[in-house]
Amino acid sequence: MLEKHLSIEITKGTWMLDVVAERNDDGVYDLVYPKKEATIHVKEDHMYGLEYNISAPEGTPFKIVLDGEMLLDSQVDHTGICRGSCVI
């Protein structure tokens, strides 16, 4: 297993980030407000997903970073909620 450093850069709002290894994930979030950093454990050569939920004022910029690599650089839209997923 490899240790990776997951972080979020955001000035205000709340968030939940979940690294998903399998279809039947355990449902435990890896990074939850107010924490902005977490260590995750991953297997080499295994595909993972990242699901995120962010609630913040419109226009709030945020970045999600894994081991220094930018996964997402965006901002919250007019709804005040930003949800999505990506492959890591």
C-alpha cells in the first residue's frame, strides 16, 4: 500500500471528499470539514475514484490536490453547491 496526501484548498464553506476503491465502498469519507488534509492508503496499479461535495458561497474558489498533483481547480457556482467525481 502507498500513502498519499489528499488536501483541499478553500477559504470558506464545508466539504466531504471520499476516495472510492470499489463499487461497494465502505461509505466513510476521507476528508470532512473542518479538516483540510488527510492521508489515504492506495494500492499501486489500482484505479480509484474521488467523489466530492462542497457547499460554499457563490464564486468561492477551491482546489483538490493529491500528492502535489492538482485533481480539480474550480469554483462554486450560483447554487452554492458543487458535487462531482473524477478518477484518480
